[in-house]
Amino acid sequence: MKKWLLASAATTLLAAGAAQAQDAKVGVILGFTGPIESLTPSMGASAELALTEVNDSGKFLEGVTLSPVRADSTCIDSAAATAAAERLITTDGVVAIMGADCSGVTGAILSNVAVPNGVPMISPSATSPALSNAEDNGLFFRTSPSDARQGEVLASILAERDVSSVAVTYTNNDYGKGFADSFAAAFEAEGGEITLSTPHEDGKGDYSAEIGALASAGGDVLVVLGYSDQGGKGMIQAALDTGAFDTFAMGDGMYSDALLADLGGDIEGSFGSVPWAEGEGTEAFTTLATEAGINAESSYTRESYDAAALIALAMMKGGEVSSAAVAANVLDVANAPGEPILPGELGKAMEILAEGGEVDYVGATNVELVGPGEAAGTYRYYEIKDGDFSTVSFK
């Protein structure tokens, strides 16, 4: 009887281990509440779309299923984001994290959770230049380009429009400060004048004092480097209410349908930059996302799909469900040489990798990871016309 019980227990343990091996959990941590909450539903759904595509192919590591586990970064509360990431790793057992989103919470999760636990992260939208030099032990990647480049792009757009004097407001966090510094250096190098550059806090009900100071300093355009659901929108509304400014140059955090719905008719002729892509991969993603009921034109949907796809491809190339396999193989599957892989072709990629071949993941954003594992990237220069975003050019 004792031997039978021991054998039965061993069988149960083996069965449990086998069941666990069939479920590879991937964290999806985004600000489902907070200042970009209008953007994150489409971002999360896009990441999960890539994982579903891999699962539906039936070709991932002998039938292992990828399971997304969501958590809320809040975008702005580093303590809450850190706790959420801890739960993903210690309770849910994720092997990698798609996220986070905003730069400050991403840095906090990286240093406090991901690095100590050896868990890789691929962020679709954390753009602070400071993250390029973060101590990450080779665990941090991003599918969006650094704001070191976006600052140059936005400055060049203003130069093209013959705008020589601006005031600047930025959200008071790592993202806003890094973006503002990059923009200032580029704009002043172009011969432009910044009359005043000042931070704003998110979540306030009244921004009239901040707008008053900026209006007093003057400037032909107000540059808004904030979030569309909170402080950035609040600053624009206060400027419109007081007549301080009527034209706004905006960074990527301001690009959202929610902003247009609320203020589109009042900010006609305003303009900005947002990471974007064009080409066959982008078109393939748009088709897939639209069929799945996802707003493909929302910010960072393409980057989110690509981040999740890279996690799956890296595990497949490594031949195992592990954090180490993801970290070791992301750059290999993201870059040449190899068979180009577009959205909708993840099953094909799994077959190639299973046979020992190489893939070059092009994805929805023409993925090319450079330097410490971040996207080279391109930007959409847009203008608001007839209450909608209209493309001027790509940079």
C-alpha cells in the first residue's frame, strides 16, 4: 500500500508538472487606469492578438500554450506598478513581461523586480532616453524609439513650419523631463527660442496658474509633452479657456482619439509627432487588428503586437519556456539575417525556427533593434484637420 501511495503521488506530481509545462504565462502590464487609460485597452488587446496567433498555429514548442496575464501599471505610481509586477512574477509565474508603458514605472519595475528576478521586459511605449543606459543585465528591450530622437523630430517639424519661438509644458516625470530636454537641445540648435519650459502635475483640476506663467513668457506655439487623458489635456483646455494659445505642438503621449473627441474642433491646425510605421507589415497588422475588433490606428498598438510576438519568437528560438531563452534570443529574431516575418506569419516563423532556421521579424513597425535593444523607429508627423489626424509625412 505504501509503495502504491508513493507511486500515485509521483504520478500526480509528474502530471502537475506536465500541465504546468503546457502553460507559458506572459505578463501584460500597462496603465489600464491613469493618464493613458484610453490607449491601453487597444495596446493590451494587440499584444494578446499576437499570443493568440501563435497559439492558433499549434506550432509553439510542441503545443505549449501562451497565456497572457494582465496587471495595472497605473502609468504614474511606481510603488503600485512594482507591486503589480511582483505579483506577476511571484504569484502568476510569468516568464517575460510585455510592458510596462510609461517610462517612470517601467524603470521602477526594471530595477526593483525584473532585474532581481531575471525576467525580461519588452516595452512598447516607454520612451525616456534614460532607459537607454539603465542597468538591465540584458533584460530590457523596447519596440518604440527613444525620445532622444523624438525631440529632434518635433524640433524639425517646428523648423519646417517656420516656428521660431515656443513655450513648453511637460508632465513632471521621467518621460516628460527626458522629452523636454531632448526637444530643447534640438530646437535651440535649430536657432529656436524657448521662452519658458515648465512641468505640470497630472490629476489637477485647474491649470490656470501654469498657463498664466507660460502666456506671460510668450511664444508662437505651446509645446505640450504630456498625457492626453490628464495634465496635457488640462493644459490645452486652460490655454483655450484663457486665450493664451490656440496652436499646440504635441508629443506622442497626446495622440489619442479621446483628445480629438473632447477638443478636436478647438485645436484645428495643431500638430505633433508619434512613433508610427508604414509598409507591408503595418498594412498586415491593420487588417488583423481590424478583423479582431481592435483600433489599429490607436497609439502603440503596433508596438504592443510586436513586443509580444518577439517574446514568443525568442522562446521558440531558445527551445524552451524560460526567461533566459527570451533574453538571449530577442535580438536574434528581431534582426537580420533570416526569413522576413510579417504580422499574420507567426506560425510560419515557428516552423522555420523549429527546423533550425533563422527569422528576421519585420512585424508591424519594421522592427530593427539597435544599441541596447531598442527600436530605430520612424515617426508620423500629423496635423489636426477637420477634427481628425491627418498625416503630413513620415520621419
